Amino acid sequence: MTLVLEQLLNGVQLGVMLFLLAAGLTLVFGIMGVINLAHGSLYMVGAYAAALAAKMTGSFLLAIPAGLAAAALTGMAVEYLVIRHLYARDHLDQVLATFGLILFFNQMIILLFGRQPIFVQIPPFLSGAIDLGLFPYPIYRLCIIAAGLLSAAALYFLIQRTRLGMLVRAGATHREMVQALGVDIRLLYTIVFGLGALLAGFAGLMAGPLLSVQVGMGEQILIMTFVVVVIGGLGSVAGAFWGALLVGLVDTSLRAFLPQIMRGFMAGSEADALASGISAMGVYLLMALVLLIKPKGLFPGHA
Amino acid sequence: MRKILFPILGLALLLAWPFVAEKIGSPALITLFTRMMILGLAASALNIALGFGGLVSLGHAAFYGIGAYAIGISTTHAISGEPFLGLVSGSNLLIVNVLVAVVVSGMAAAIIGALALRTSGIQFIMITLAFAQMVFFLFLALKAYGGDDGLTFRRRNALFDLNMRDDATFFYVTLGFLLVWLGICARVLHSRFGLLLGGIRQNERRMQAIGVNTFRLKWFAFIISGMGAGLAGALMANLGRFVSPDLMHWTTSGELLIMCVLGGSGTILGPVLGAFALIGLEATLNTWTEHWQAILGPLLVLMVLAFRGGLARIGGRKP
């Protein structure tokens, strides 16, 4: 029982990470109609910048703003130089241009940091485990969950309760109208893209100590994020949140429990191989299932 | 005039290529060109969905890889003598294996297409990518067929009494397959089916309104497209006598898209031209620096931003 609860917490932790990425992706799509394959690169930039800052200053607290700033600035530069010119283009052009950006970012990271993965220490004040009554749980992971949920709440507040959020919502549905009312829509787009990049960078810098920081880390999680966005409904931030939690929970529980269940039916090594295959495919099967029932996702956005 | 002249010149160049490559003392160029032709075939297959059907698939690496694995698995069983799943024996004949590869990848395209075509636009892009990843992970976990190490086999599949070991012979075999495929493409696309498909790309609702079952036609286009990608995979498996999940890495799907757009999607020869251009560019950049992707990436962005329509349409040729 405690094992199940622990794995559920792990699932939530993966879920909030996915949400941080999916929120940016779905906002950028919902508001600007752009598919951005290079969103994973911003996650990678955040992770590398934080790892570098942590190494140079020795302080995790300084690494956080470094990662956030690097991702947000990179994102805004990318928007200004490339994405801005793609708004009026079809999705194919967007895919190709952002694919080119991925190649560029990956190679630049290799040039700057080499191919070897970088390992980041969990900061001392967050290491260790805390007793949750039934079982001990790593403090760092709990912090990620808390940070993710706080970000989700802040994002909700930003979009629903502030002037900027109002413009964002209006820009998504009535672009020309907002422009006609004298709002600098290009600046708005750059800000939204930067916000998405900031969230991706936040996910990246938090992932650093859990996974190794390496080239290609962005694409791996990007494709999972696509699944989240499709399940949740394109353009819907609420959908991204629930979709991310669902995908996080399903993926983690399949990986945790399937091998044992399979071992009940067949020999150990075969069961492990098959179970790892099925659990890697699990979220994609989930996506196929959701699409069969609701082709527009669970929370269809307005886009 | 131009419309006939360039293809004939290109064909003549290809026919002469193995001799030229031997003469200038770099036989490795024969294999490079074989690779270009195979990827050209794959890009041309993707183009049936992309250029003619308007379906932006970012998952064609799956069909390409499935075609390659069909060859790898069949050949391995032929060598070991054990029947596949205890039912069918493997084969070492190219024609048989290619047919198997085409049928199996067509079936995969039928299943994935039936699900993915329920959506459109960006969702279609993401879903084809996700399904391709699913297939990728499936083969990664398939320990019986090498898992992430892949499968190696010693000899290429046999075709009549040809000496398939010889790279020049295999070059001509590939060229033959490419020509047959392009012939099929041209036939299909000028048929009633091809015209209807073009209509769907331009205005799906209007086609529905005049009573066309657009879902079924798009589905057929997707299946044919998957079959072509499978054929290319089958040839690629034979070229390297090696298959691995790397073949269906998602970047392969991206590169196939680039080839189509670079050469001109919606034209018959464009994607092949695009494959030659992209692989040639990669090979050239690779001789300059190991970090060639740092140059290729921005080049791609510039290509998308600056010029549209592709190589095949340069010089005012009509789409």
C-alpha cells in the first residue's frame, strides 16, 4: 500500500513537470497558432544554464534565476528572430523551422558542454527524506510537486485575473479586435512566448538533479508533452494540467507495477522486457484511447 | 521540353554514376548515392500523404523502420531456419521480403492512419509523431530481435543470380525500384483517385459536399504512403545489412519532411531531388566539421523563411 502511494506521488511529480512544459506549448499554440518543436530545447537550455550556475557559484538558489533567465531570454530571442515570421505560415513550415532550431541548439550545447551528461547534486538543504506518516519521501521531489502546483495556481491567476491574462485570452479568440483596440499584439506574443519558455526552463532546472543533464533531454520529454497536450485538448491550459497529471500517473504506475504483474504470468527476464516495452508505449496507447472517444481531447480549447 | 529534359539528364547521370565513381577513385560515392536514392524513395512516399493529400505526417520513420525490420526478421529466420512465431519460415529472396515489408508497413499505416486521421492540423502532426515513438519503443523492447542493438545479417537478400555483394549491382537494383515506384506514383496521382485527393487538399468540405468519402481517400493515401516508406526501409536494411531502432528515430521523420519541402512537395520528382540535396549537403558539411548540424539547422530556418516552393519549382515550372 505504501509503495502504491509512493509511486502515485512520483506520478504527480512527473505530472507537474509535464504540465510546466505543456502549459507553454499549449499557450503558444492556442494564442499564436504555432507548433513549436523547439520547446524541448528551451527546457534543455534551462537545465544547462542552471547546472552551469550551480557549478560556478555552488549555490542552487542562484542557479534557479540563472536557469529561468536563460530559458526566457532564449525563448524571446527565438520568438523575435524566427517564430514571429511563422505566424502566418502553415504548420509544415513551422515544423521544419523549429526542427532546424532543435538541430542548432543540440549542436551548440555539444560545442559548449560536450556530449557527456552533467550530474547535478540535489542541494543539501533539500536532500534527504521527510516522514509522511506512512513512508519517508524525498524532500526534493515534494518540493517539485509544490513548485509545480504553485506555478499552476499562479498561471491560473495570471490568465484569469490580470490585465495581461485578459489580453492573452482576448488575443486567442479575437486577434484583430485586440489589435484594433490599440494593444501591441507583437509585444504580447513575445511576452507569452517568453512565459512559456520560462516555465519550460523551470521544469528543466528542477529536472537537473533527478535526471542527468544531457543533449537530447528536451526531445524525450517534448514528445511526452505532445501526448499531454493532445489528451488535454490543444490550447487549453486546464486541459494541459489534468492531461499532465493523467499521463504522469499512468506512465509512472505502468513502469512501477507492470513488471510484477507480468511476472505472475511468465518467466522473469521475458516479463521484464515485455513490461518495459508496454510501459514505454502506455501513454501513447492512452492517447489513442482518448482520441477514439474524444478526438479533440478531454478539454477542447477554443483554438 | 524542360519537363522531359531534366529527368532524362538525371537518369543518364545516375546510370553512369557507378562508372564515374570508380573512375575518380571513390567507390564510397556509389553507396552514398544508393542511400540518397533510398531516402528519395522514402521522401517520395511521404509526399503522397504530404504533398498530394495535405497530410503533414511526422511519423513516417515508423513505416520506414517497420519495412526494414520485416527484412531483418525474415532474413534472420531464413538463416537460423526457425519459423517466425513457429508458423512461417523466413526468406532470403529480395522479392519475397520486399513484398512482406510493403504489406506489413501498409498494415501498420492502415491502423495508425485510421486513428490519426480522426484529427487534423497540428494534432495530426503530434499524433503521428507519438505513434511513431510508440513503434520505436516497441522495437527497442523487442529483445528477441536485438532490442536496441538491432539485427545484423551477413549477406544481402538474393535477387535472381545477381551478385548483390557488389555495391554497383545493388545501386542499379535500387535505381530500378526507385523508377518503378516513381512510375506508380505518377500513375496513381494522375488517376481519378489522385485528382480527388488534390481536391481534398484544397477544400475538404467542398469535396464532402459533392459526396466524396474524404476520410477513406485520405486513409488510402496514407496507406500507400506508408507502403512506399516500408519499401525504402526494406532497401535500406539490405544496403547496410543492419536494422536497429535508430532507423525509426523521430529525426528521420523530420528529415523526410525536409526532403519533401526542400525539393518541392506536390511534385513527383521533387522529393527525390530534395533527398539528394539534403544528404549531399550533410555529407559535405560533415567533411568540414563534426558539428555540421549547427550549420544545417540555421540553413533550414533560412530556407523556410526565405524561399518557398522547393527546388523542383525553380525556373518557373508549374507545380
